[in-house]
Amino acid sequence: MDNIMQHFRPEEAPFVDEATGWIQEVRDQNRFVLTNFLNPREIFILITLVNRLDDIKVQSFGGYSRAEMQRAIIFPDYFVPERQDFNVSLMDIGYPVKFAKIHHRNVLGTLANMGVERDTFGDIISNGDEWQFFVKSEMVDFFLSQVSKIGNVKVRLAEKELSDAVEPENDWESGSTTVASVRVDSVIAEGFHLSRNHAKELLEERKVTLNWKPHQRPDFELVANDLLSVRGYGRIRLDSIEGKTKKNKIRILISIISSKKKK
């Protein structure tokens, strides 16, 4: 385990232990294991662990092709997972579109305050008016019975086919840039064209999450597949670290969804 952990952060040890347990369960019981929804960093860790083995494979699916949060199936190499094996369902939020407005933070806040873990539901998507989210199929009845309001807006949930998922209004824009370091404050500043001081203020004001968890350390160093969300600005995903330039800057590939309206 110590040898494995040299590739990951110390605080990721609990997830590495859990993922190692899933893999061992597949080997011991010769059957597939289905996880809850995992974030991109967790999926990366799981794939890294599985790829060390010849007889175990992993696939993930979150309800649509560009899903961030995905359920993973770890399985013996002879098994071929089908889409229905992932047990992902789509929930549609019905509300009076002409008279009310719903935002991502409203949906996330409502779901997060229902007493369920974040890994119970996946991506929240919208085309501007319609709002939907993905859940574990085992939890469909719970969400149908428990969600009647999003913020102050009365809503009615309905289960839909995955093929009825809307085309998300926001999409990732990817590109290459350079930074002095891969510190959180440096990447936020570069991604949203802010000063480092402003980036630090956003962290101090608790407006930043890292991999869906509140984060306040500006000097924390990011790694591939980390996802930052900055309230009022959008999200940044660090796709890869490409090495150093001749001027000793670090070249990175990032993807951004901006919440600022384009003029």
C-alpha cells in the first residue's frame, strides 16, 4: 500500500483503501462491483489502481457522454458491462418556467440537504430552462417522494429515459496555458484572469470547492483531474500537467466552464 500511495496525496488514502477493497472483492468473489457516483479525480485513482492488474477491468458511466460524476463497474476481464448495469436514472424537474427561475446552486443545495451523500446523485444539467439530474436507480423512489421544492420554487420530479437528457447549456472549453505553479490560487487566477490576491480572497471567503469539497488553502498543489468550482466564476478542471517551458513555467491543459455571461 505504501508503494501505491506514493502516486497519490496522503488525504486520498481512505479512498485508495476503499477502491483497493472493491478490487479485492471482484477477485475474491469473481463478480463485478458497482460504485456510487465518483468525481473525476476518484475515477482517475480507480483506473490507475485497476490498470496495474491484468485480470480486472473498469468502466464508468454517468448518464450521458460528458458526465463529470460517474458510477464505475469493476469487473473480471471476461465480463462485458451493459449500460443498464450502471443503474443510472434521469430525473426531470418540472416547474413553472414562465414564472420562476432555478439555478444550479438551488438544485445542488436542495439535494445536498436531504440527508443523502453527494455520491448518491450525479451531474445536474440544464439547457437554460429545463433542469435535470442523474441519480442511482436504487434511489429514484426516494427522490420522487422527497423533493417538492427547489429553493422557493414548487417542483414535480419525473423519471425520464436517459435518451431524454437535455443538451447542457454550458460546455467545457479546453486550452493550454502556463502558470508559475500549480497552486490552487495560481490556477484560479490564470483560469479566470484574476489577480492572485483576488483568488486568495475567494478562497478565504469559502467560495471555492476542490473535488466537491470546501477548500481554503491557496498553496495546495493540484494534480491531473482535479476540479475546482469558484462561486460566481465557474469551474476549472486540470486535465494534465505537460512539463516546463524554457522560461521555467509550467505548461498545463485546463478545461473551463464560465458562469459569467458572454457579451
